[in-house]
Amino acid sequence: MSNITPGHVRAFQAIRSQLYDNITLASVTINGEPGVAIVMVEHAGEDKIGVMPLFVALTENMVIEFPGDRESSGGGGGGPKNPREEFATNKAATAPSPRMTP
């Protein structure tokens, strides 16, 4: 079972695409708590902009469950502890596998 909708997939693709230059981080309030969201900003008419939240960072009081996973321990801040280290880890994890030549 998956809660991922086609809309979530499109939002994820937009975030990863270099074709969109209107996606940014925004400081937001989520249920009265400070938070951060990745949003798409578009012109919505004269002197108006439309803001579509694509994803929000978890706040301390949110509870998230991944099916089949155990609860994690420790606090969280919603981001990597060392951004440079996290970038290197993610880059290595998403790098294409080397091709084997016969």
C-alpha cells in the first residue's frame, strides 16, 4: 500500500528538475509551529502570486510512521546534521553504477 499520489510524483519531479526556476524554501507556520516548506511560486494575476506547498519539513511535534519501520530515537531537526557530509552521501547513493564492458 502506498500513500503516494500522482500529484506527489509530479511535485517531486518538479523539485528535481532544472526546468523549474520558481521553486524555493519558505519559512511557514504549521499548526501554529514554526516550519519550513518547499514551495512553487507562480504569477496569479495583477499584483498576486500563487504559492503551492510541495512538501513541508517535519516539526518536532509531528509524528511520522513508515510502514514496517521501528521508531527512531533521539531528537531531530528536520535536516542533515552536517550538510556537506549528507550531500556526499546522497551523491554517492544516487550516482549511476559503472558500466561493465565485455
